[in-house]
Amino acid sequence: MYTYSTSETEETQDITAVGLPHLEIKDLNVYMEGNHILKNINLALPNNSVTSIIGPSGCGKTTLLKTLNRLLDDTQGVVVNGSVLVNGEDIYAKGAEVTHIRKKMGLLSQKPFPLPMSIFDNIAYGPRIHGIRDKKKLGPIVETQLRNVGLWEEVKDRLDQSATRLSIGQQQRLCLARGLAVEPEIILGDESTSALDPVSTQTIENLLIELKKDYTIVLVTHILRQARRVSDYIAFVYNGEILEFGPTEQVLLSPQHEITRQYVKGFIS
């Protein structure tokens, strides 16, 4: 059941239901230094789609994204209650193994962070951590993922060169390939094109649209035009709550909540 909840009614409403969702959030609350940051989040994301999380600055977008692969674990003063289910497995269950959990999530950060090693070793890094050491096995993984992000033809003759010598746009595609190399189930993006030029931004957006046939993708973006270009669904976050969730055109063109209407018109930033 794909749902949204509103602060006015605190009810849950059906959107659609097509099998078990890859990613489902139930009764999620996050506290930081005693402050209630995320409030009773209930959301089931449609499989093989792009969902954008939008909302004004400081509303809890990035915090919500970080709960999806437990990146808040080492933050002092943070308390997380509730469940995040990945293919039915609660990543916050007692005894859940964090490395196994993070393997499920490919994260594309705001700025690319290539590891200080060769292009080849950047892609091979994750598979090596998870036990693949044979270069005969690593080679095809590296090639496949570089092809998946449209980078293979650009770098195939310099795989032993430092990844930091690539352009910023190439570095971001490299980081996406590095995340895909561990065969995640979900791709997370946090303002992942904000540091890129328009051409590189379009390249990443096109890649995400193509990749949704194999992955469920969740993006945080502050650019409504981008959300409309790439998203199938939008979740609008305000003051730590999901005020509205639904198909992109519905949320952006015919929002049900007055605060959503004000936000998409630019009256709230």
C-alpha cells in the first residue's frame, strides 16, 4: 500500500498497491538533541520508479534520506524510532547488520567523492570489501558498471589513472558506478546534481531515468523543475512531516494541501 499522511488529519490514504514495495517506512520518528525532527513518517515507495523528496530548507529531507541507510547511526544525540523495510527486512531491527544494510543502498552524494585511487580500483572497491578479489571477476564488473553510467568509452584506456583527474561530471558518474558495483536494491541521491554543470546534470538525470527499470530510486532535490523531469512520484516534506505524496503531475500541478500549493508557487522556500 503506497500511502501519504497529512498533518491535518493524520490519516493514511491508499495510493496504489502493486506487490511488496522495495522500500517502506513505518511510524518513523527521529529526534536530535531532544528535538523532534521527523514525525510519524509512513510511506511506501512504488517499485522501479523515481521518487523525489521536496520541501523547504530545514524541513527534514536529508535527514529522511539518511535514515534509509542508517547514516545517522554515528551522530551524537540522535534517536530513531520506527521501521524502514527493504524488501520486507527491517533495517532498524535489533541485530540488523549495518554493512549488509548499506550494501542494499547505492548513495549518490551532493558532491562526487572519488576515492584516492585508480578508476578501476574505485569501482572494484565495494566488490572487494564483499569478498570478490579475483581480478578476472572484477574486470567484467568494472566494465559493466562503467558502461551502465556511460563512462566506459571515455575511460577504458586509462583505468589505471587516478579517478581524481576526471572532470566533476565524470566523477559523479564514477561514484554512481561505484555504488552500482555492489548490486544495491535501491539508489539514493542527495542533491546529486547541485555541483554539476547543465550538461552533466542532464546526463545524470537521464541515467537515473534509465536505471529505474532495475532499481527503486529516491532523490532529495530542491529544484522543482528537476523533480518534474525525473520523478514518477513526489513526497512533500514540511516541518518534519510528509504533507503530501503522489504522482509528480498531481503534486506539482494539483496539490491537495494548501502548504504544498504555496511551496510549488514559490511562496515558501
